[in-house]
Amino acid sequence: MKVGIIGLGYWGPNLIRNFMSHPEVKTVYGCDLSDDRLNFIKSRFPAAELLKDYNEMLKKDIDIVAISTPVDTHFKFGKMALDAGKNIWVEKPFTATSAESIQLIELAEKKNLKIFVDHTFIYTGAVQKMRDLVDSGEIGAIRYFDSVRINLGLFQHDVNVIWDLAPHDISIMNYLMPNSKVVAVSAHGIANYYDHENVAHLSVYFEDNCFAHFHVNWTSPVKIRKMLVGGDKKMLVFDDMENFEKIKIYDAGVEMSSKEKIHEALVQYRMGDMHSPKVQATEALSLGAAEFIKAINENRDPLTSGKDGLNVVKILEASEKSIKNKGKLIEINQYEYAK
Amino acid sequence: MKVGIIGLGYWGPNLIRNFMSHPEVKTVYGCDLSDDRLNFIKSRFPAAELLKDYNEMLKKDIDIVAISTPVDTHFKFGKMALDAGKNIWVEKPFTATSAESIQLIELAEKKNLKIFVDHTFIYTGAVQKMRDLVDSGEIGAIRYFDSVRINLGLFQHDVNVIWDLAPHDISIMNYLMPNSKVVAVSAHGIANYYDHENVAHLSVYFEDNCFAHFHVNWTSPVKIRKMLVGGDKKMLVFDDMENFEKIKIYDAGVEMSSKEKIHEALVQYRMGDMHSPKVQATEALSLGAAEFIKAINENRDPLTSGKDGLNVVKILEASEKSIKNKGKLIEINQYEYAK
Amino acid sequence: MKVGIIGLGYWGPNLIRNFMSHPEVKTVYGCDLSDDRLNFIKSRFPAAELLKDYNEMLKKDIDIVAISTPVDTHFKFGKMALDAGKNIWVEKPFTATSAESIQLIELAEKKNLKIFVDHTFIYTGAVQKMRDLVDSGEIGAIRYFDSVRINLGLFQHDVNVIWDLAPHDISIMNYLMPNSKVVAVSAHGIANYYDHENVAHLSVYFEDNCFAHFHVNWTSPVKIRKMLVGGDKKMLVFDDMENFEKIKIYDAGVEMSSKEKIHEALVQYRMGDMHSPKVQATEALSLGAAEFIKAINENRDPLTSGKDGLNVVKILEASEKSIKNKGKLIEINQYEYAK
Amino acid sequence: MKVGIIGLGYWGPNLIRNFMSHPEVKTVYGCDLSDDRLNFIKSRFPAAELLKDYNEMLKKDIDIVAISTPVDTHFKFGKMALDAGKNIWVEKPFTATSAESIQLIELAEKKNLKIFVDHTFIYTGAVQKMRDLVDSGEIGAIRYFDSVRINLGLFQHDVNVIWDLAPHDISIMNYLMPNSKVVAVSAHGIANYYDHENVAHLSVYFEDNCFAHFHVNWTSPVKIRKMLVGGDKKMLVFDDMENFEKIKIYDAGVEMSSKEKIHEALVQYRMGDMHSPKVQATEALSLGAAEFIKAINENRDPLTSGKDGLNVVKILEASEKSIKNKGKLIEINQYEYAK
């Protein structure tokens, strides 16, 4: 296989390194407008073939075009690649609007090409382990999902902190709850420094008795990356800042004999053992690359396809409308499919 | 001074012990309908004088009536005490509605009696230290305030998790930002078990460029009690689960040369030293009792007066309207006064 | 039963409270030379009968004398009580010398009286859980035992930091390894401030392939209370500063195909799941009191008898000889008995 | 400058990368007996010139030979390089015996060549900050030094855990206390798996009122890298497992009005604020390489010279004699020089 990468900024070298080390990949092309970046990449990856012109790259006999550019160019570059008959790998978030996502998905389907959206976290050992735990039934039905991703982080020029940080956590939530349908979204926050919010809170309502919340912040003095998944059997905490013991499963919960009237109910609290399973440490990006190549070979959608990208974009898009209106509730329709 | 306490449940013994150990308090009366509680209190505090009839207690020559009963009875017991010419100490939250709060405040003013609302946290060494830091100007203007108070905690029969847990944090916020005016509130959450929410998120909008958020949860497997205060000079973290180093001040921040257009601005990130000041360990409740007695002697409002109680109740009341309407924005008018 | 307590200092009120709340205890006597302490105790425990004269107390019809005085008086007060036909409860460490311990043990046996040494930690949920784990075979054979107990703590007038802090950890070690025989001891440290060491390290050699080390320090800026138990199957960490998850069991270890020559051996490292069992929170002192009363009723040695006290004193005594000689190895013979 | 590296194992690539990126270094040669390693290095560093024969490399016009081979070969390769007129960089520990260290130091002095011993930690921002704090007098005189470095780590074939892990911490201790003279050493431990100890405790006695202890362990289920430095003014904790706040300075201490008799003394405990200074994050190895090149250019000893290497080896050598004799006290004479 041959892979061409457009956009050799912060994430580009990781893409080059991981595709290069895949046994089926023979050649990796790189494309960027900046001579500085091209020179830097050349010094680190002498074997990569580098170009300045995207059209030139599309003429090459490549199987995959990986798009690692600002989000508002994803659609343009993605469409050009699909038109040229290439499968596409797109960094998160998939596109700037859900309409763009749908157009790319339909175009790819028409041409029998595959789309991979780089929701990298899905390929981490921790998220895979969480999904296993949910699938096994050990957690029970998920009652609430709570995510915090805050840091003193780099402000983005073009998007607010939700578009920048929340896609990771939204994609994890969707992956853990494939059968839970999001129906509405509300977002609050503040833009203390310029026109995009640096602190934001996103509430997500589901069709069933479940609720999710995402807290993102570029201006926190401490770095927190923590997720709580409250199941009706057990509860799970994922703390990505821990070097070891990233996942903890608590045999904790509440049981009521009657749901309606608590003063008549027998409430029982349970706080038992905690278990922290070992988590695989393989680099997520390498597993993502392998999955996409495998999906192309098997002529199927990869684990994180365009539809997954679309479902994340729908929530982001709604959050934007909401946050500009102080939390106005925005209803959405998620793409549903049999996983 | 003589003190009478109504409601000898969970918090009652703490009130008895702290009032008894105040040098100016001569007699402490206790009042409860339950013989079991009266017997238990008698065995632990043989010197306390115990009664079953609240009317009997009000006839005694007491200076302070402390009300430690369910919130929906605060108004009734408070009004009776004020009518009988007693100063009142009321557990948080002050009353079930803001109308009740206003009525008690006006009644007390008319009769020149004092109201103390037991926002205990205000009297902790940690909150006093935070207020000092804010007052000194070291933190700068507060940009955002973020609070998390979650636990596997006791469900309340009569109120949701916001009414139960958030008063602590709202009172701290109000105390740290006496000049910031809250203008609107939005609350989201879910009631997984019965009709009151067990998970909730409260967003608070201010007149100026500031934003606050409160996350409360009765069904978390881990106990977190953490506050972030983002100033435009420094940032502060208060972690109440730490035995030592409860407060950390970070010389961290973001500076922009131009507010409007980030792509033209020079953004500078600063992450310098951290400082953790020593925090006084005196029991907050004992300092609260001393403050109320002093305030009565000096014929002035205590640090946590009925007006502070009212401002918390206004936010709780609005949160209730909001959470039942999926985060509908509810505007409020806070009581303003020169502190 | 009737209990008399001599020494109403720091620990005395805990003894009074716990014996008083035991259903079989009818009367608790207290004895102290200080009028201030007697008055303080009277105000907190009006039901206790207080005396100044120890001889007077011994004349009372009491079953247990609890000795909570400086260690160099334990022998004198213990012997008087045994001579007067009373069972004795002695605070740790048992006595100032092993000869004193032996004399008390023999006297008690002759008179069929029981000795309880207050190694309180043995009765904590955490230590009971650790013993269960060792007994179940899950940990395997213990290869090493490592304990750290450091703090900015109160200097003792009469003994060094080993005599003050290490008895807790030595008693736990002995309890977890009833069949491992200590054969020699070496201690290092420094006395920075006066003639008793404030920092000390105690190494303990066993008959078999096991080693233990104790680090104690009165002058550490941070408080650490942590134990590592390295088994050849699993490894255990006990962190007493944790509010939750005090005990963690790691499925970790090293396996070698040949013991003698590592360069020829196949070494395998294993780092699997971690498990943190729930630990009972009942107050240890109350369980200790209950055990002693039960042991007297059943005419048997309690779980922490004079012999357990003696084995701890033997190690302390040897450590003293060693530390004054810069770690000179001191051989010892532990009392052995079928547990 | 030209640099030749012998031994391209685990640490070799780091040496190549750091020397290559130094602006004064023109060529980097690499030398290893293994074709596999040479091929691997070639693929990662195409610009490096690789050889199999060490003698060939010594014939090149190189200024520095960096020796990254097993410790028992350091002397042989170091002597060959010095004989060939090259400055030498030697990985820690410097040599297998102090006699070898002395011989290399004398040979280098005779030929006016420089020796750099790679005590990398000395060049970390954390250790530099600690030295600044000690030099400034803020910590006061150091009373004790306590270091823990434990992990489930790779067993070494040829040396025990002290030789493997303690050189880091001993070099830091020596660097922080240049005027404190070590006079004796005692080591305890156990070899649970083969003939070299996997758990060890090293006590170090000084001429003055100071004491140091090192705890190293290859078989701990948890990874701890922590240092306590107890000064008579303030106390310092260095926790290398923290991502942020690696260094904490505690305004804590003990003061006595009389040293001799504690029961007559007025003891005062102080526990004030804590301060965590920002620590530079520049890669230590790059700063080490820069220091050595600068030292050669300025014809002076580098910060971590052969004499520093010798002083560490003297302690290691003594620890070996001690641990094989259950902690027998071994006296040593450290090399003294005006820093």
C-alpha cells in the first residue's frame, strides 16, 4: 500500500512514522506548503517522498490520503481525494459541518471507498478495555457519563475549546454506548480572551434514562483527564493522567426497592472492592493505521468510520448553536446503524 | 448567653458541643420530637437541658434559637422564634423559597434581631485563606469558578442533589466574589432512581466577564471536592480531600496582546511556581458560633447573614425551575449590599 | 466486668470510651496523678470513677487493669496488678526490656491471668485483610517486608524514634509472618537534636530467604505510612494515608527458570491486574477490648498476648544495641509458639 | 568536534541523538559488535558513521570517546581511548573498582585529557534547582538525606541493585553536599532470586551531624522515586514520578532551646507554607553533552568529572563489602577537592 499525507504540522510526523512502520505500507508521501516543515520531515524521515503540491500527490498511485490540516479544509481535501479514487483518513473532528460529513460519506459509498476518522482514543488499550467491560455486562446499563479534559492548553485560532478537546471524549462516549441515542444538547461557557470559548460545559440528553456531561477548559492550572461511567451494576473511572491504574472499576451502587417515593423506599448503598485491570500499552495510532488498512482489504467500514465522525460533528455543531445562546436546548438526530 | 437547638439529628450534636464550649454560653437547650434522640443526646451531653415541645423552649429566656430541621420547616420555626424575640441560627439552605427568606429577613430587621445562616465552609481556614488571596489582588479578577462535589452519598427524601450539596459551594463562590452579580442560571441533570436528580450541573452567568459551574452527584464511586478559581493573574485550586496542601496557587495564566483576533495576537502562556499556604485547622462550626455571638453583642449582621442565605436560595430556586425544563435559562436578581 | 485504667494522658480517653461502650463492662475506673487530667476526664466521662491512688484502684473488685503510662513504668504497674490478681492490658511497647516481659509473662501464667499488649493495628480491618490474604496463599511466600512510618512528629523524652513508631510495624510484620523466625537485627540512624535518634532504619534478618526493613522518622516534612509485602506470587501495598483503597494487591512478580545464573536463566516479569479489597472500618481499639474480654472469658491468650509483646521488645532491644554501634549485627532468639 | 560512541545498546541511541544535535559536533561515529544493533542505528541515524572495530574508531580524528558498555569493560575501553589521546565520556558507574577510577583519572591528568562521568541526573532541572536552593542557604544545613528508587525493574546480569540504581542517587547526594565528607557505609539486603541482591538498603555516615540512606529495589510492585532532604531551616521533597510539582520545599522544622536534655528543652514544631518552584524541562543528556564540550574547550574538569565518578564508586565498592557481611561497617575516604 501507498499512503499520502497532507499537512505535516504537529501530528504529521506521528502519521508518517506509524504508516511507515506498517508491514503492508511500501511508500509514504508527504505534502505541505511550508518548506521548513518539508525540510524538518526530510531530516527525520529520509525515506519519505515529499511534495508541495497536493494535486501532484493525488496523481500518484496511492491507496490512502491522510488529511491532517485545519478542520475547515477537511471537506475540500477529502472531496478531492475521493474524487481521485483514494480512501481517506481524516483527523478529528471529521468536518466543519454535518452537511459536509454527509456529502463525503455519500460520495465514498458511491465510489466504494472507505473513510477513517482519526478518533485515536478508540484504539487505546484503556478504551478497548472499557468497551469490553461494558459489553460483558459487568457495568450494567449506563446511567451517566461524565468527562473532564482540562489543561493550560494551546488556544486554537479557528474553533472554541469544545471543537478542540471534546471530540475525543464524545467519540469515546459514542463508542461505549452504541445503542444509546442522543436527542438533545446544551452548552454553556465563557470566552474570556477572544471570541472563542476557553471554558465550556456540554450536557447531552439521551432517549433513555441516561445523561452525559463534558467539561473542557484551555485555562486550567491543573491537567485533568478523567471520565466517570456510572452503571447500574458497577461504576468505572478512567483517569488518563495515571501512568498505571488508568481504569478502576468500583463495585459500588445504589439500589431502591421502589422508584417513585424515596421516603417509602428501602435504599441500599453498596461500596465494595475496586479492581484495576491491566491495560495494553500499544500505540493507538499504530492500531488505527492497521485497522484502516485491514478494513480496506476486507472492503468494510473501519471501526471509526465517517458515520462515527458524523455523529461527533452533529453534537459539536449543536453545541455551537447552544453556547452562543446561553445553553439553548438543541435537538439532534444521530445517525443510527447496526454495529 | 443561652442557646436553644431544635432538631437533634445528624448535625445537632455538633451544634450542642460547639455552643457548650463557647465561654459566653451558659445553658444549652435541646428540642426534638424523638425520645430516642433525646436519650442519646442526654447520654453524651448530660449538662444539656432537653425538651420535646418547641413552644416550651421558646418560652425560656434564650438568646439564640438554632434550627436544624428539614429545610421546608425552616421558615415556620424561624418565624416562631423571631416572633418570640429570639435571634436565629438556621442550617443551610436558609429556606425553601426566596419569598420565605425575604419575609424572615424583614421580620428580623423590624425587631432588631439577627439571623445567622450556617454556611459552615465560610468559617474554614481554607475559605478564609482564599478570600484573603482574592482580597489581596494576588489572584486578579476572577474569570471562572468551577466546583465539583461528588460522592456515593446519602439520597435526600425531599430535595435533589443541588439543594443538598451545592449550597456549600455557592456560598463560597458568593463569599469570594462579593462584587460579582449573578444574572442567570441554568441547570441540567438526571434523576436515575426517583423523582429528584442525583446528578446535576449548574451553570451561573454573571453581569461581567465571569462564569461559574457546579457539578454535584450523589452516585459517584469516587469522592471529589475540588474547586478551581481562574484569576487573570493567578489560578487557585482548593482540594478539600487533601489532608495537607488543601490550597494551591499557580502562577499560571494566558496573556494576549489583542483580544479580538487571536490569529493576529501574541499569545503568551505562563506556568511558573506553585505555592501552598498553611491553612488554619480550627473547627469551622466553633468559629461560626463565636461570630454569631459577637455579631449579636455588637448589634450587627454576622458574616453569613440572612441576606447571604437569600442569595444562595435564589440560585437554588432558579436551578429548580431550570432543571425541570432541561436547562432553560432563568434570570435572577441577587440581593446587593455593601459588604 | 470492671476495668481500671492507669494513665489518663493522650490515649487514656480512648481506652475509657471503648471499654465503657463494651456491653459486658459495668464500671470503668480511671487513675492519674494529675488533677487537671482527672477534671478533664470527669467532664467528658461523668460515669467514670476516678482516683489518684493506684493502690486504691487495685483494691477495687476489677477484672482488668489497663496500663497507659510511660514504657519504663509498665513493668512496675503490671507486676503490681498481676500480684493483685488482675488481668493486664499494656500499651505498646510491652516493657522496657525483654527480661521484664518474660517476668510478667511467667507471673501471669503462674496465676492464670491474661496479658493483652495493645498492638492496636492488629485489630484494624486493613491488617486483618492482609493476614487473610497471606493465609489464603494468594500472596505466596513473603520475600521481603518494607515499612515506612515518617512524619513531623512529637519527639519522645525517654526513647528514640524506633521505640516510639516501629512497634506498630514490627507487630504487623510478626502477625503476617507467624512462621518466619527473626534471627538478627541491625539499626542505623542519627540523633540530630538530642540524645535519641529522630531518623532510623532497622533491618531484620530471618532464618529463611526473607528480609524486612523499617524506616521511621520524626522529622519528615511529609507523612508517609506505607508497607510493601513482596510475595513470590503477588505483591501487596498497604497505604494507611489513603482514605479509600488502603490495600492494593498487585498481580506482579518475577520468575526465573534457574536460580543460580541469571545470564543463563529465562527471566519473566509479570505486571497484571490490581485489586483493592474493601476494608472494614470498625474502630480497632473497640475490637481489641472485645478480644481481651472474650479471651478472659474463654481462659485463653488474646490475639496480641504478652508473648507477642515480648517478640516486639526483643527486636527493639536489639535495635538499641545496634544503633549505638553504627549498625552492629545483633542476633536474637524470638519466642516461638504454635499459633 | 567529532565524537565516537562505543556500545550502541539501550542508551546508545540517546547519546548519538544528543551529540548529533550539538552545534559544535560535526561527525558522530558509532561502534558495536552486533550487526543487528548497527543496522538498527543506521536506519534511525543515517548520518552516523558506524564501525565494528573499536581500534579502527580510535584511529579516527575524534575528540571524545563515549563509553556505553557493561561496567567491567569501562576501564579497558577508557584506558585505550586515553592512551589514544581522546577525552572520555563514561556511563555510570564510572568503573568496577576505585583503583580503576584512580588510574584513569591520573592517566587523563598526565595527558591533559578530560573525563566526563555520565551522572545524568545532575543535569536535570530538578537537581539544578535543588542545588540552587541548598546554595542559597534556604534549606540550611542538611541533617539527613533519604532516597527511594524502587520498581519492578530489569534484573542486571553482572551487578546487584545497588550498583544498578543507587549511582543516580549517590551522585545527587554528593552534588548537593559538596562539603560533607562520607566516612563509612553499611548495606543490607537480600538476593531472593539469584546471587545478586534485588532489595537493598544503604546507610551512609558523614564526618558531621548528617546521615543518608538509599533504598533500592528491583522487585517492587509500585514505582517510587522520591528523595527527602531534611535541612535545619527547611525541608525538601523531590518526587521524580510527579509530572508537575517535582520539587516541594516545606517551611517545616523542629527547634530546641537545649540540645542535651529534651525534657528540659522547649521544643517547637513548625509546619508552614509549601512552595513548589518551576523546574526547567530541557533534556539532561543534551546539557551534559554541552557541558563536556564546553569543559574541553575551556581546558577544565566538567561538572561531573572522574573524581565525582570515583567518589560514587568508593561508596558502591564499600557497599558490596558490607552487604556480603550483613551490614558490616566499612570505612571509606572520599576524594576531596575544592569545588
